[in-house]
Amino acid sequence: MTTTTLPPTEKTRPKSAPPSVSDRARAERRLGWMLAGPAFVIMLLVTAYPILQAVYESLFSYRLTDPANRAFNGLGNYVVVLTDPIWWQSIGVTLLITVVTVAVELVLGFALAMVMAKALQSLRPILRAAILIPYAVITVVSAFAWQFAFDINTGFVNSWFAWLPGIAETTDWFGGWGTSILVICLAEIWKTTPFISLLLLAGLAQVPEVLQEAAKVDGASWWQRLWRVTVPNMKAAIMVALLFRTLDAFRVFDSIFIMTAGANGTESVSFLAYRQTIARLEIGLGSAVSVLLFVAVVIIAFGFIKGFRVDLSQARGDK
Amino acid sequence: MPDGATGARRGRTVTTRSAEHRRGRLAGASAAALLASTLAACGGDTGASSQLTWYINPDSGGQAEIASRCTEAAGGAYTIEVAQLPRESNAQREQLIRRLAAEDDSIDLMSLDPPYIPEFAEAGFLAPVPEDVAQRVTEGVVESAVQGSTWDDELVAVPFWANTQLLWYKKSVVEQAGLDMEQPVTWEQMVQVAEDQGTTIAAQGIRAEALTVWLNALVESAGGSIITETAENPEDIQLGLTEDPAVRAAEVMNAVAPVGGPAFSTAGEDANVTDFEEGDAAFMVNWPFVWPRALSAVEAGTLDASVPEDYGWTLYPRVDEGEPSAPPYGGINIGVGAFSRNVEAAYEAAECIVSEENQSYYFTTNGNPASKAAVYDDPEVLEIFPMAPAIRESLELAAPRPQTVYYSEVSGALQRVYHPASAVVPGETGAEAADLILAVLRGEQLL
């Protein structure tokens, strides 16, 4: 790669800087902490505190309506959760929804990002707004909209698509596992594809035009330019988009809550946590499920960052 | 306790004014105090109004109207403000119980779904009902509503309105099938007619509270109970799910599912009405709200007038020919929050809310049947609800859902195992459900 593609920070970094930290760097670091410090403290208050509280509660057998019988239970709640088949089934459902939605969203989101990037200057703001609208819709509202669309009484899907094999006027979408998951995935994809495409658009904008031109001069086809120039140059942006969306998708709740309420084996891990904590009022057991969900999310994030070497602070198109 | 001291019960403007005066001359202050006490005396014996908040389930505006009527009737003794809870009864419970666990003193009155009342009572979230109030509010009230407000042999809530399901049918279809609806009808007969006539039975096959309602009615109609013996210790609870009545109930579910329509496993009460109105179903077990709903749809021009004319109704179908059915019991009872700062006023308000006059108003305008038997003789009620006598008879037969502190767990486990109804295996599903319920209650399994 030529030096012209290097980002400004790389360019300005003095190559001959001594390895030891200079006074100026130290002062800058201190200033950085002072600037970020208050936000850091607030983050600790609103995230670390509830997480620690959940870890603590998860060690107790504790029912909200019966605080007198709260008792220390050690890791008993975790044993109950991890030995229950419904936990593993929920993990399976959650993983399936995550993989399917993220994969489809990545392809669709990429296509939409290309459209947005290549659109005429005058059309671009309108197009961008139109593509972003689903992301602005509240998830519960979008879930209701999709449920109404597919509902056997209120929906239009059955009558519009009755000509397709497998769809009839009497198709009950929320009556079976497969069709329920399909509608849930569709709703999720519709809703969050704009998010991925927005992140990818930022990555696309960073692919240096000179590289494209050079490839064109060398006679590369559109497809070759896409695979050999565009995609490798925005790998970091793709990974960041994937990471954010995967973490988000793994916590899927709203659509399932509205559409099936967990019927037909469509419960996700978040839904299981809700059921134990809010419906059963078993704070201990519910906290254990939540902590395990948190651990799963941490593992995903860690896996992405270490496994794919995603640098969150440098989501740009250089390598 | 600002409302405890008489001094703080003065109107806000008066207090401010007296404070200003205090800074000035003493004479002015005492004059203001005199004025304040005079004003307070106008508000009745209890001083200026105590503000009560009534958490209501969503309805067609009836409870809000009753609240304002009672506020007016109280002449300033108290004012009732309504706050709306979520649509689903389990969501209502979730919200109320979490607030009460945090000792929320803003909850004065609550519209409670009967199956959750034991849980509230056992947790100490309901203020004890004064004896004289208990006596007055149970007088002339149908048995099932009193039972639904009772826990541990004590009245813990005030019976408000009592709901029950009827069997609704299309007169034209049963006539064609030659089914005599004057006689008690069994589920098997209905299935037979539905098969012969190529129609469906609308029942609640959805995985929701409605499924428990249906299952419970079937088990009770067959002469059994889901919980045969309740106990404080969850491990000592005895279940009747492996006994013959539960097997009979499973058989009925299994028989109804194939004629329950294409979306039986997701059909709730609202979907049932739609099917029944549109003519897809010839039978429907449902609450009486279906009647005013049909009438108002005719009025709005969205439903043909001939549809409700074809509606017939009778008692809930039997499981066994020789045994009377035990229809579902529902409705709303009024609980007074244990942490309320105005328990006395709240009970006064509760008595006003459940007055005969308000119950018949609520019945005729919102379609929610009264718990006081006398309301069913009201000519206005009879004119709008020709099925009122059937509702009253049904309420006398109605069986409550399992009364236990752990109702939410029991119902959740039943919904998980008995859904979809087409997959229910008589003799096996019951044992499976019993195992799950007990494991969940012991804290050994997730739900």
C-alpha cells in the first residue's frame, strides 16, 4: 500500500520517537483521563453496579414476594440453569436467530451502503433517510406491525402471497416453530439492516478512490474491484458492524415477546431471564440467567476482538 | 406522614398564605389559621380531600367514570384518580407486585384479577378488610366472587365484577344439525356437529392465561381439580393432573383441537370473536363482552345486523353428560394497598365503587357482569343483556382457577406443557405437567 492511503494519525506519528513516554505524552494522557473520567465514573455507576448486584443476587434463593426466606444458595442457581434443557434450547434458538439475521443483514446492509454511497449527490439525503426509517421505529412497534401483517385474522401476507407454494389463506405463521422463527428473523432483519448499512457506509467512504482507479486502469472488473479492493480495505469497518450487531442480536427479546410470547419453543435467552425475574419473581434464578447471558455476550465480544483482531478505536479501511 | 396531621390537611393556598403571615404579624397568622380550619371543616369530617389512586385494568372507560362518580358522591372526603395498568392480566400483576414489593404508598386501590389475589394476600400486600366492610361487601354477592376474594378463609379483597364464560352458538347451525340447545350440551356433541357441518369451535388454544382458564374449566367440569390440596410449602402441594378428570380434560382438548380452526394454537378470546362473527365458527366459549362488541359493531356498520340475531347462548358445555359443567370464573376484585396512606378512605371508596348502582352501570355500558345478584333483576340490565340470567346461573356454577400463592408458576407451567392442544396426550401430558410444576416450585427448573 502506498503512503498516501495512510490515515493522518499514522502519518504524523514521529517515526523516531523514543520508546519511553515523553512529558508531553504523559500530560496528554492525564488530560485524556480528566476529560473521559466523569463519563467513566458514570458508566461504572450505571453498568458495573447493576452487573455486580446481579452477580451477588444470583447466589441467593430469593423470591421478591417472600424476602424473609432469602437464603444463600452458592452456585445452586447456576446448576439449575445449566442442567435445564430449556436453557440449552434457548441458547440454540438465540444463536440461530443471531447467525441468520446477522448474515442476511450483512449482505443486505452492504448492498444498501453501496447504493447510498453511489447515489447521486442530490438523491443521497433522501435515500439515506428512507433507508434509516426502520431503525428509527421502536422495536415493539415494529414487532406489532409484523405480527399484524402475518396474523391469520388481521394480516395481509396470507392473501397477498397465497400464490406462493406453502402459503395459503389458512397459514398460521405463529402456530409452528419454523414459521414463527422466520417471521421473527424477518422483523429483526427489516429493523436493524439500516444500522449495519450505516456503519458499512462509513467504511466504504474510507476506501481510497486512487486504489479503485488503479485497479480500473489495470483492467479489473467491477466484481474484482469489489472483492480485491473494496472489501479488504474496509475489513475493520465490517468487523465492527458485525460485532455490534451480533451483540445486539444475541439479546433479542421484543419481537419474541410480542409475536409468540415464547410459544412453540421460540424462547430466547433474554426471554428466559425475563420469565424468571419478572414473571416468576425469582430474583436469584433470574439473575443467574442474566449473568450467564452477560458472560455469553462478553465471550462473543472477546472472540471478535481477539479472533478477528477488531480494533474498535480504529474502524477505518487501512491494513 | 403529611396526611396524618390535621395541620397539613389544609388547602395549599391557605398554607402558603398563613406562612406569609407568620413572617408578618402574629394576629394575621392566627386569622389565617382560623380561616384554614374553617375551610378544612367544609371538607367533611376527615378534613380536606385525601387523594386516592386506583390502578385499573384497561376497559371501555367504565372504571374512570365510576371513579369520578364516587369522587362526587364523597363530597370531598376523598378523590379517586385512576391510573391504567397494562392490557394483559399477568402484566398487570407484574407491575403491581414489583411496586408493592418496594412498598409503594401511591397504590391505594387496585383492580385485581382473582387468581393472583392469594399471592398478594400472602405477601402482605393487601390491607386487611375491616370486619364491617367485609360483611357489607359480601351481602348478596354471588358465591364464586366471594370465593375469588377470599384467601385462608378470610376476605382479602372487595368483590367488584364477576365474569364467566358462556357457550355461544349460531342458532341457524344448531338448528340444521338438530342439536337441542335447551338440554345441556357436551363438548363431544359440539365436536360432532362441527365435523358434520364443516364448521369450527372457537376456544382459547393460545399459549396464554386463557389456555389455563380452559383447562381448569375442563378439569373442574369433569369433577376434578388442578390443585387438589394447596399448602404453604410448595413441596406439599397436591396436584390432580394425573387423575381421571384431568385425563378426560386432555381428551376433550385433543378432540376440540382439530375442529378449532386453522389457527387454533394462537387463538385467544379476541381471535375467537372474530371467527365467530365472521361465521367461521358455529360454537364459541367466551366471556359476555362478545355481546356488546357485536352490537356496537352493528351500530358502527362493520357487522351485519343479522349476525347477532343468530347468536344463541347457554351454559358452558359439559365434559360428561351427567355432570354439570364448571364454567370459568374471572372478573375483577378491588384490593387496597397495604402501604396506602389512606386505607380507611380507600375502603370507603371501594364500597362506593362496588355499589349496586355502579355495578349495573358497569354491566350495561362495559359489558362486565356484576357480582351482586340483585343487579341481574335490573330491568335495564335485562334489556341490554338478555343473557343476564344465564350469566348469573353460570356464576353460581363457576369454579375458580387453582388458588395458590404460586399461581403464576402453576399457570405458566400448564401453558408450556398443554400447548399446543393438538399435541396433548391424555394420560401422559398430565403427569408431565405435574412434574414440571413441582420441579419449578422446588426451584429445580426454569420456566
